[in-house]
Amino acid sequence: MDINKLLKQQQAFFNSNSTKNIAFRIEQLKKIESLLRSNEALLYEAIYEDFGKSEFETYVTELALVYHELANFIKNIGKWSKKQSVSTGFVNWPGKSYVIPEPLGNVLVIGAWNYPYQLSLLPAITALAAGNTVVLKPSELPKKTSEVMVNLINNNFPSDYFCVVEGGVEETTALLKHCFDKIFFTGSTAVGKIIYKAAAENLTPVTLELGGKSPTFVMADADIKMTAKRMVWAKFLNAGQTCVAPDYVLVEKAIETELLEAIKAEITKHYNSDSIEDNYLQIINTANYERLVKLLNTDNIYFGGQTNSENRFISPSILHQVTFEDEVMQDEIFGPILPVIAFTNLDDAIKKVKERPKPLSCYIYSKNKKTINKILHEVSFGGGAVNDSLMHLSNSHLPFGGVGLSGIGAYHGKTGFDTFTHQKSILQKPFWLEPNLKYAPYSDFKLKIIKWLMG
Ligand code: NAD
């Protein structure tokens, strides 16, 4: 595809002002919704072919969020796009001041593979809702889902408004050479740095949704059964290939064995049927499968550890007696392996977490308000949950994004709309009054009045 031509066409379409019309935007969002709903069977088929993901998990973790946000935007973009009056102050009296939310222009969205629909479509529809044009580059790893998005979008939308461009490193590198008005990237921290550098060439603003090692604190006063239930669901969903999955557990020594047993019981309950290999999600590719299998090459397996290279299957696995120095604690795991580290002193555990890059998420299981507040106060992370895991991202009132090496910027709901919007600030004055105070020749008297007026 000729990217230069595509971008020129998108710039021309944006400059025609069509996307600034709210009715136009709502019509496009409704069209996307109807396309997705009428082609759901195709979407399910493609993702099953890519990594064996079931219709249930696809609906719950990919499409439900997209539908929810579409409805949210259709309902609210009129309100969010209105100019907002702000106070003016005496110095500019009798003027008035207001802020006009305006679309940024031409947006490039680069998606990750682990939730191929959600992580591509959610930022894309948010950018469209805010009145931008979009070039979407999904991950090249899940081939079928990428293909289905190309067909759905490119056959139903004009490319000067919304277009999917397929490809890997080479194609993304080519896209990054062009001057977009915004780049929204989801992926690893290492590639995030490449995107940030490329964007800097054109001073293009970026949102970087990255990864990291998200800790889970489990205190002795927690409801252990419920903790295990919620944690096991969040960790082993999508075979652990979730950016906000609990990466590792920090548990108070006193309840270590009880928690390990509770996690084991939960895994056994949900993932231990004879057909588990057929029903459990595959690891996305051989490289990731082999990386994960190496992490299981340890004496610390408490439960699980079964692997099958033929279908890239790794059973939900728990590691115990893990230390911060172990290999599994060096990088984001991004697979169904849960290391558990016991601690006796919360301050030491917090210190260890803070020695590492700021995580995307953090989860705290405790009934003690003081402990919860202490961790929330002392540990910096993107977002998280108390007595739950992962579910914070299902609330579109909560901005979703990282901090430090786990990301820059946020989206979901109104925050997402603002991410793709420029707040244009205007002071507007009538012609009938203009005191001479600020004009030369200056005098002590004028200065005195100015100081009195301005403080
Ligand atoms: P990735 O960084 O390898 O790839 C992401 C995108 O970047 C893909 O579209 C890919 O084609 C492109 N890309 C890869 N290498 C590139 C290069 N050298 N130059 C230009 N573009 C390049 O990430 P991934 O493997 O798809 O996803 C896994 C990572 O993403 C994990 O670290 C995970 O935590 C993170 N993630 C974050 C979020 C979030 O919302 N914060 C969501 C999902 C995944």
C-alpha cells in the first residue's frame, strides 16, 4: 500500500471538516457496531483459528468492551464535543473564555496480538468518536483476526477515513516515517521506545500502552478462597497472555501454604478436565512457547507444569519458593505461570517492588484499610484493584494506562475521547472597551494599578 498517498487522502478528508460533524461520527460508530454484530461468527472463527480462543472468552474479553464503548460514545460524544465556558477574570473583562474540544487529525493505531480485536478496535473507535481519521495496523501474529479486520473495515469504509494496513516490523517502520497527528501504540516496552523515538522526529504526541510485571499482594487477613478464585481467573484467562494479568504473587508467609493450596484447588476446579488441552488457549507462537517452557525448567513447580509443543499448550502452573533473583522474576511472564513469593515484612516486599520499573497494574487482597492505603500510597503503578484482579479495566469511568516504563497516557471512556482531542483555548472580546493600562508610555501609576489588579 502506498502510505504516502493514503495519508494525503486522509489529510484531505480531515480538512474537509466532515469528521467534525457529530451526526457523521455517530453514523460511523453505528455502522461499525452493526458490521461487528452481523459478522460475529466470522470474528469467532478467525480468533479460534489463531489461538483456539472460545466464543465465550472472545465475547467477554474482546467484543463486550468494544460494544460497551460504542454505546458510550454514541450516547456522549455530542456532550463531550461541546465548547465549555470557563471563567475569565477581571483583567480581561468584559471578554469571555471557552475551550473547544477539537479532533487531532490523522491517527495511527498500532495494535498488540493478545486481544487482537479489542486492542485494535477500541483505540480506533475512540479516535473516530473524537472526530479523527484512522490508519489501523493490527499485530501481524494472529493472521486470521488481522485478515478479518481488513475485510470488514476496508470493504466497508472509504480508506481516506478508516483503513487497516497489515504488516510487521517493516511495514510499521514505514508507517512511522510519516507525520501523523497522533500515534496510539499497544505493545511491549521495548517496541514502545522505538515508537516514541520515531514519533519524536515529527513531535507527534503518543499514547503508549505497555506492559510490565504486575504484582499481587495477599495479606494474612484476606479471604483466601475468594482471593484464589479471583486471582486464578485473572491470571489464567487468555493463557496468561494479558497485559494486566497478575504477574507474580507476594504473600504473607503465615498463609503461604493455605494460599498455594487454594490456588491449586481453583485451577483444578476450572482447568483440570480431560479435554483441557483442547479447550485451553494456546500460546501465540513457538518463540513465546519456548520462552515460557524455559521458565518451567525449575525445581520450584508447585502445581501444573505440563506442556505440549504440538499445540503450544502450557497448563496453568504455580511456582513456589521463588526469589526476586530467579529467572521468572526478570521479565514480564505473559503466560500461564504464576510465581509465588512469601514475605514476612511488608516494607521489604514494597521495597522490592519499588526497585523495579513501575508496573502497569497492582492488586491488593486484604481487609485492613491501613494496609491497603499503605500499598496504594507507597507503590506507583498504572491502575489496579483491591480484592480483585483485572476487572478495573471493565469500568470505562477509570482511565486505563501505565506509568513510567508501563506506559504514557491513558484511554477508555471520556479519558479516551480526550486522548484523541485537542483542547483549543479561546479568549473572546468585544470591541467597545480597551483600557490604556498595558500600553506605553508606562508610568508608576499604571504599574501600581496593574499590580493591584494582578496580585
Ligand atoms: P510488540 O511490542 O512485540 O508488538 C506490538 C506492535 O508493534 C505490533 O503491531 C508489531 O507489529 C509492532 N512492532 C513489533 N516490533 C516492532 C518494531 N521493531 N518496530 C515497529 N513496530 C514493531 O508487543 P506484542 O508482543 O504484540 O504484545 C505483548 C506486549 O504488549 C506485552 O508486553 C504486553 O504487556 C503489552 N500489552 C500492553 C497492553 C496495554 O494495554 N497496556 C495490552 C496488551 C499488551
